[in-house]
Amino acid sequence: MSNELLPLRKAKIAQLVIADDHELARAGLRAMLTGQRGLEVVGEAANGYEALMLCRRLQPDLALIDVRMPVQDGLATCRAIKQECKGTSVILVTIHENPEYLFEALKAGAAGYVLKDISQHELISAVQGVLRGESMLNKELVIRLLQRLANETPQQEEVSPERLSPRELEVLQLLAQGQTNREIAQNLIVSVSTVKIHVEHILAKLGVSDRTQAAVRAIELGLLQTSP
């Protein structure tokens, strides 16, 4: 047997782009992300158009995009990035505690929606969660959005709630609230792998490709229940 040492496999470094028209805001996000293991800020932009150009050129793993920017706002930029840069996830960062903004962000394809007063720990958790393929949303805004929309949106006929099992509906409810697989597993007292299987079934039955689209589709179809 050979005694030759095999080279160590390098851990993948996730590349990030930051877009905000305020230099101080960009500096704050950069400071919170710089030096974090597995993360690297590779570009910054001062408006939505610049952000889109950066993402086209760099194809980053994740873009942190301000909602309100000149030239092209964050929602339009998010939609364009999701269309043109399939491997780039988007987290929208905003000062607006408005559930309507959240809904528009979800429809635009954002995987995360966080407020600008977020702590460093919360930001890193959101970034890491999105990089794992999870939706990271401000839970208070999600609950307000569900309370506003779940009973207002008439159920469409293309997909019937009966197509989802009672357990899948439970998982969908928690998923739409922005809970991670681990949080859902803890709430339902099941394993994380079981939750992953339920999520895969939900995505297939709703005809969507990710958790964010599943949340939007669930709201559109009236599949979610609001708290009493």
C-alpha cells in the first residue's frame, strides 16, 4: 500500500455580493461577513443594475440586495438575477417591516428577507441557511403576511388541499413561516431526514422547485391556516 499522502480536500468557499446604495450600509454588511469561515465577499454594488452586472460576471453563490435602490430596485434585481444566474440565491435586506414587501420578495424568488437592524449572528445564520437551501425569512413579518393573506386569497381549483397529507400540511404551514428543517423537526418531534422527505413531496405536489415558491403557492391556494 502506498504511503503517499493524499491532498486535503478544500472546503468550498461561498462567494457573496453585496448591493446597497448607501456606502455605510455596505460597509456594515461587509464587516459582519468578513472573516466568517466559508464566506467571502467578492463584489459590491451601489444600485440594482450594478448588482445584476456583478452577478452575471461573478456568478456568486449568494447576493445580499437592498430593496430600495436607484436605477433598478431590489425586487426587479432579484427577479433578473433568478432568471439569469440560476446558481445565485438572493437575500433581500430592508428597513421596511411591511408584509406586502415580503410577499413581493417571495414572488421575485428571494430565499431570504431580513431587516437592516439584524444582528451579526442572525445575519450569518440567514446566509448559512440560504446556502443550505433553506428559506430564511423574518418570522414576525411572515406571520403578519399569513394573517392578512391566508383568508383573503380564494382557493384555486388546480391544486386541492386533499392532495397533501395532514402531516404535509403541517410541514407546509411551518415551512411558510420561515422555519428551518431542524426547527420543523423539533416542532413535530420527527427526524430532520423525515422533514426533508415531506418537503420534497410538498414541492412535487405543488409543482414548485424550492421552499420559497412553495410558500407563495400555498398562500395563493389558501392552504395555510392563520392563528386564532
